[in-house]
Amino acid sequence: MEIVSGPIDGHPDALLVKVTGEVDSTTSERFREELVALVSEDVRHLILDFGDVTYINSSGLGALVAAYKRARSVDGSLILCRVRGTIAAVMSLIRLDKMIDTHDSLEAALATLA
């Protein structure tokens, strides 16, 4: 798993976080720690691009919930985009897509910050 984050033009309180690879039992704790650490009083919004995530287990889904709660604690948001295949199906099955704002494209996710 790899996480790369960067600023979003016009939104100084937001970061784009590109996640690639597998979020499993060996990477989920680091995933949670990194996401939670990115959220602060200055950075309240995270957009996670999941287009290149190939697998996520329950620990990884729990990490998303932890990051969501952290963002909400500073009046921010956690937004997912490009969630595909079985990952999207599992998120829908457990209704995580109802809690965490999810979009088909990066453009649609960015539009929610406007």
C-alpha cells in the first residue's frame, strides 16, 4: 500500500490523498495512523482517491471510519472517489457509502468542496 497526499488548488484546508495497492491486516494500522494524522485544525477535509486500491479488509474499513470520525471532530469531511468493484460492493453492503460521501469521479468529489 502507498499513500501520497497533496494540496488541492483553491482549498487550503483540504488534501487529496491517493491510495494504491492493498489495505489489509499488514497495512491497515499504518493506513489509519496516516489518515488520522493528516487531519488537523488547518486540514479539515480529505478526499481519498481509491481508483488504484485493489483490496481492503475489515481493518482497512475500520481505518476509514476512524479517519471519518477525526475529520468530523474538526468540522471537516472525508470524501471517497473512484471506489470500484468489490470494494464498492462491500462498502454498499455494510452501508459505509451512506456514512462516508462517495463519488464516481475525482471531479465530482472536488465539487463538494466548493
